[in-house]
Amino acid sequence: MVSRWSRLKTKALVLRQKGYSIGHIEKVFGIPRSTLSAWLRNIKLTQKQKDILEKRSRDALTKARSKAILWHNEQKRLRLVTAENNANIILNRINVDINIINLALAILYLGEGFKKSAMTALGNSDPLILKFFISTLKKIYNLDMSKFKCELHLRADQSPKKLKKYWSQQLEIPITSFTSISDPRTKNKKTYPDYKGVCVVRCGSVEIQRELVFLSRQFCQNIINFLN
């Protein structure tokens, strides 16, 4: 019985002799891979042809990887847009008043603030977190800027002078209110360019700390009771 692909055999052999890959021939004629393998197994490619096929294979792999990266980046972008939209929906449902602000500050403090020292303080490497901490304390407890003191915890290769200036500008606190500590254990270790150290903001007495901790812990317990 003659195979329905037999009429294409000669054309397939010609392409293989010209150095085309089995995959390319399969794509051109639609001939099954098993049939092509049987037809073409005795055709020997020159070293030059093998090198060309290898280069084409590498180029195709590089192109496929580039497309995959673009696809994954686009999917990530879409997920971020969805997350942002969902967050905005929730934010638009919230009626912000002084009690909500106080509660948000308390929850932040429960997670990030100093709770075992006789002071109210919070350390972070993100200026946004510290700006929120400072602005809410000023609003709720009527603190002026003279009450805020900052301590920078830096790596050995970071410039205290430059980073005091950076954090002073970010937080709008006078540079004279800053001190710094450099960690000798980080000597000769790489510091990423965007890392500006950890800034600890101290203010007020322990009474503010206690109030924030009591508020946040009681709120968490109330929510647990409500949900259960």
C-alpha cells in the first residue's frame, strides 16, 4: 500500500539535502515526524549544515524566551493593575476620620513599633511608612517637630553625611535631629544602590506607645471575636 505522503518524499529529501531541519520539513509539508525520520535517516549533513541548524535552534530558543519574558511581564502588569483597582475600591468605601487614622497608626505600631523600650519609636527603611508615622502622631497627639529624633542604622560603606541629608529631606526633620550608627559586620559586603539604611524615629514618652499597643491589640481581639 502506497503511503499518501509518498508523492512528497522527493521534495522532502531535497530539502533535507539542502540542510533543512526535520521540524522545518514537517511544518512545510505536514508529513508526520515518524515518516520523515524513516525517509531521512540515511542523509548525512555536512558540518556546515549542522552548524547552521544548531545556530537556528539557538536563535529560535532565544526568540521563544524573549516572547515568554514579554508574556510574563504583561501578565504581571495586569495582575498589578487588578490589585490596584481592588485596593482603590476598598479605599473608596472607607470614611476617613480621626478614629480611623488613630486605628491605622495603632495597627502599624503593633507590627513595626518599639514595644519593649520606655519610648515611642518605629524603625523602617521605607520613607512612606515613617512619613505616615510622623504625620499621624503630629495630628493625634499634637506633637511638634522638636519632639522627633532620628537614628540611622547604616552599612559600613554608606555615608552618614549623605544619608542624614536624604532622610532629613524625606521626613522634613532638621538634619541636626539625626545621629547614625554604622554596622562594622557589613564591611566589604555589597550594598544595593537603592538601600538607604534603616531610620529609627523616636518621639514622646512611653504613654503614647502604651495607648497604641492597647488600642491595636484590643481591636485585633474584637475582630477575632466578631469573626468567630
